[in-house]
Amino acid sequence: MDSKDYSKQIFYLLTFFSIIVIGVLLNITASFAIPVTVSILISCVFYPIVKKITEKTKLPWIIGSLVFALVFLIAMLLIITIVGTSFTTILGQYSKYENRFLSIYKIFAETFNISFDTEKTLLANLWDQFKVREFVQRTAISFSGDIISSSKNIGIVLLFSTFLLIEMKSGHERIASLFEGKFSERIQKILHKVILEIVNYISIKFFISLATGILVMILLLPLKLDFAIMWAFLAFIMNFIPTFGSIISVGLTSLFALLQFYPTPFPIVLTFLGMTLINLVLGNIVEPKIEGENLGLSPFVILVSLTFWGWMWGFIGLILAVPMMVIVKIICENVSYLNGIAILIGNSPKESKE
């Protein structure tokens, strides 16, 4: 065994243990790592936009960064308002749907031979049969904690992203002074490609998700499904999670259609089939054609990545899974020892990039 093969094996071994250590650290420090990671990705997305704005308008870079912060804040407030108003409205109209809930649950109970007390409310029956009191209490406490945590994290992400954007203007000079020669060029090349492909992925995903939400709303409004805007917004958000997000969105909306329109089958079936068709066409035909080979990740790797990051960081991890794998692939393509990994996680073998 020559020294080159030996050093390569040592490198792979060190890389393997480094991945384990990094994974453990990211899990332990999730409350810190998630806002930082989200801030970096948001900064990468907005960097080219702020750059173009400042070049065309001759505005100082710091002003362009502050404009980004304002737009981001307004968008977050709008999203929080939509979600909060929708949940409040649904809870306020619960009594309207309780009888329908009760009718559907009665059929379910008779089908599966579950005892059912007609003198009790739906919640009372569920409480008695499935003993959900502890689950509801834990969920309520967890949800309240998530709301408080998310509100705090939005502020942290906004602050981190703004300052990082300001710092990114002098990024090239800092890398050039920190590293020398070809290594400096290689680092800048990797960073440039990371930013380019993340912007490409997120921008395509955003517009496909927006189109999904708009088409879902166009489908649901004529059917007169209650809270059509909220279901359209859910379709928009969940579309950022490959495969599973669309399934959850279609499932929840169809269940609500069953609740509202039962026993009339036509709007229920149309809701399910229409949303399924929208997600299939946009997600499996339109999006791959627009993306082409730019993403270049194996479907199996994407599913594994979703599972891993979902376990690590929950819902946020599901959204970040694909961008994180894109970054890993780009780094592997530009490190000669890791070219084989880039080919394995790609959707087709490509020439290694030096």
C-alpha cells in the first residue's frame, strides 16, 4: 500500500468520525445551531439580491441590508398574522363542526366496534375511549413553548442575517487575505457555487410552492371550502418539504373537506383529486424540468436527508434538509478525496470537478 492510499484511508476515517461528532454537536446545540444555519442560508439567498439593488441604485451596502431586514420582518409578521387569525377563526367556529365530527366518529365507532355514548360530546367520547387528556395537555404545552421559541428565533435570525449580509460585502477580501494562491481561489469558488445553487433551489422552490398555493386556492374557493386561504397557505409552506409535505397538505385539507361536506361526496373527492393532481404536476413534472441537473441529488439521498434532519431538528430540519445536502455535494465535488461521495449522492455519475 503506497503512502497516497494510506493517507486517503486516514482521511476517510477522520471524516467519518468528524461527521459523527458534528452530528452529536448539532443535536445538542440545536437551539443555537438552527437560528445560525437558517441565518446563513437566508443571507446566501438575499446576497445576490442586495448586491444587484445596491449596484443599480447606488445605495450604500448597509442600507440595502437594512431594506432586506425590513422586508423579512414584514413577511414574518404577515405569515404570523395569517396563521394566528386562521387558528383563532377555526377554534371560534368549532361548535359549527362538532355535530359533523360526531356523525363521522359514530360511523367509525360502529365500523370498528368501539363503544360510543350518544349523550356525550365528541371530545368526551374521544377522551374516554382513547385517553387523550395527557396527549392534549402535552401538545398544548409543547405548542405554546414552540410559539414562544419561534417568536424569539425569528428575532435572532433577523439580527444574524442582517449583520451577516453586512459582513458579506468584504467576504472576498477576507478570504483572499486569510488564504493564499489556489487554495483561496478554491474556497471562493466553493462559496460562489454554494450561494448560486442554494439561491437557484430556494427561488425555484418558492415559485413552485407559490404556484401550488395559488392553484389550491383557485380549486377550493369555488368548492366553498371554509378557510380556503389557510389551506392554500398550508400547501405553500408544506411544499418546501419534498414528497412528505405535499402528502400532509393533501391529507389534512381532504380530512377537513370530509368534515365540512359529509355526506356529500363530490366536493370531498374533488378536493382530494384536485390537490393531488396539482402537487403531482408541479412537483414531478414542472419542477424537475425547471431545475434540470442543477440540484443533482439522488431521490434516495433526499429521503435519507429528510429523515436525518427531521430527527435532528424537527420541522425546520425537514425544510433545511435539501439545501444542506446541496452544500455537502458541492464541497465533495471540490475536494478530490471526496469526489466519490459526490457521485454516490448525485442522481447520475458526473465528472469530478477539480
